[in-house]
Amino acid sequence: MVSTYTTIRTNPNANVLLVEDLSTDRQGFVKPGDPSTFATLVMPAGAAALERTREDSRLRFVPFAATSEAPPLAVFESVRSKFGDVLLLLTPPGSGIRRNGLPAPVLGTLALGDRVTLDADITLHVSRMQSAEPVPPPPEIIGEPCAVCSLAFEPQTLVLLCAYCGEPHHLESEAVPAATRLECALLGACSNCGRDLPRTTGLVHLPED
């Protein structure tokens, strides 16, 4: 079983679904309300169909194709906006899927902490991975000015990305002399959306929060 506390370094800030599965074949492994026993599904880029594997009926994401022969359990898509990701949920008509205890609309949005109940056994908890480790700036922002210090992001610098909107903030290592070291991230709040910048690596939200 995948630990919910595993660091996903290939995508440090990603929407994830924590899978609480109480089906008969997994009794004793998944404890209700204990997120350390939940499996983790990482949201891929683009529209993703949620389906079960033929081999062991585990949940997985596959790229969504409207012409697919087998209808998906649901379709999820993370849409980037200036102030953060918007997670969309598309449910097949008559699926019986519930959002926070109420029937889910055919097309709706999900927020951090929302619950998506697929059936009597499986509930998906919406969370998000965050990384407190500085990384090289994404290629598309090289040469762009930092919103805090107005200096351009250069390939050799390190930045801390906001876990919610992806805004970069300088956070250079101690290898850079203190007099010239850029540490814009130490202000604590994102210069774009105003939310706290990551201080730890892991999940932003756990079901008991």
C-alpha cells in the first residue's frame, strides 16, 4: 500500500486523492478515519479518467478519451488559474457519486478537504502535495521578474513554489554569499495568492484536519 506521506519529487505541488477503501478484500488494512492507511492517487496533467484495473480492481488514472469504450467511474481535471488550481469533477449520469454527502452534479468543482464517495466502500479525500524544497525555476519563467524583489529568475537560482498557485519565490542556498543571497520566500506568504508558502514537505490537508 502506498503511504500518504511519500514525497512525490517529480511533481512537488500536485493535487492528490486519498483513497479510503473499506471493501471486503481490504478489511484490516484500511482503518476508517486513519489517513496513514489510505492509498494515494496523484492527479496527472490534463483530463484524467478514474478507472479500476482488470487485474486487481485497484483505482488508477488514465488519460481521458471521450471515445473510450468502457465509461470511467469519473473524470477529474486540474485547471490552472492565476490564484490556484481549480479541480473539476465530471460524473456519468446515474453514477450515484456523492460530493460531501450530497449527489454530485454532472460537472462540478472540488475544494481541498472535499469528499467524493464512489460507492458504499470507497471515499476519495481531496488533498494536495507540497514541497518545502527549493527547485530550479521552471523554464517558462526564466528571465521573468520576481514579484517580491523584481530581479529576474536565472537558470542557476533556486525558487520555492507556492503549493496553491505555483508562484515562484527566490530561495537560494547557503552556498550563495549572504550579502547577495536571494531569500524572497522567507517572507512566508505567497506574493500572488497570499496563502502560506510550504514549510514542510507532505500533504496540505489530511482528512482529520
